[in-house]
Amino acid sequence: MPDNAAERLDDVASRVRVCTKCELCRGRTLAVPGSGSSSAEIMFIGEAPGWNEDKEGVPFVGAAGKFLNEMLAAIDLTRDEVFITNVVKCRPPGNRDPLPDEILACRQYLDEQIEAINPRVIVTLGRHSMARWFPNERISRIHGQPKEFGAQLVVPMFHPAAALHQASLKSTIEADMLKLPRFVAEARESAVDDEVEEEPEQLRLF
Ligand code: SF4
């Protein structure tokens, strides 16, 4: 296995592009492994590639992607500074929701991407990625509220496409996005605190 994050992501991407582990491989034009920085502090996980993404092999390039780019700019970030992917890497036919067995088949790739990047904050976009960390929860109840899972802070958010269908959600999504810099700062502080707490243990070893 490659030993640095960028090589590990490349390795995942090369396997995703030829993957036939679920039925979604049959209808895809291009698989969409994900894009962005291998050292990103924030990782966004959406649901599945759509029509545009399937043609280009890049996540979030349609109207929802444009909205995501605008929101990133509002917190002084570009797509190159975060990592963006989906729970399934190939487009479901007719843009239907990904099925549980498809999410399960694709899970290994997402696991490897999270492990390689080890982001401070994971933002789930939409209910399918939220369900991995918050099963049986309703996004309308918990959006924008972070919860710690191991080394990561996970923040559920509405999918940007939701704002295209329901204009009233736009300000909700924007408000949640504006909280992210604070969550990243808190996650950094928490990591420093953990290191300080671990120090006496290390001293005892020598
Ligand atoms: S969706 Fe995931 S598991 Fe299914 S074929 Fe594409 S890469 Fe493979």
C-alpha cells in the first residue's frame, strides 16, 4: 500500500475508475472518485455523481457544485483546499438515490479516503452520507450541529442541491457553512489538548 496520503488517494482513484463491484458500473460514463487536497482539513461527502459529474469524472460540477464553490469562497476556501467526494462513486440511473447495497459496496473506497486524508472535519451533504454517522436521525433536526467521532468532528448539512429545489433552504445551508471555520479551529485545539494529555504517558515509557 502507498505510504503517503496523495499516493493513497491516487491508488483509490485508479481502482474506482475500473471498479465493477456494484451494478452502478454498468451505466456510468466515468467514475467519480473525488477531488481536492490530500491534506485537507475539511472533507465534504455528498451522495452520488449526477449527469454532469458522470460526464466529467469530477464531483459537484453542476448547479449544486456552483453553489458549493460560492459557499467555500464565503469562508475563504477553494476546492483545491478541501476534499470532495460522494458515498457512491458512480452515477445511479436517472439520478435515483443510491441503494443500501451500492453504498455498502462502495464503502471501502470512502473508508480509505477518510483514512488517507484524516481530515479534522467531515461535512456530510445530504441524508445518505449523514446516515453513516447519524443513522435514524433527521437532517432537519441536526443540521449544522457537530459531533465528535474518534479523530473527526462530523457536521451534517443539507445537500447543496436541496437549495436549488427549495429556495428557503439556501440561507440555512449558508449559515451552516459559515460555522465551519470555527469547527476547524475547535478541532485543532482539541488535537493539541489531546497531545498534551498524552505526554505524561509517553514520559513514563522512558
Ligand atoms: S459505485 Fe462504487 S462500488 Fe459501485 S461500481 Fe462504482 S466505484 Fe464500484
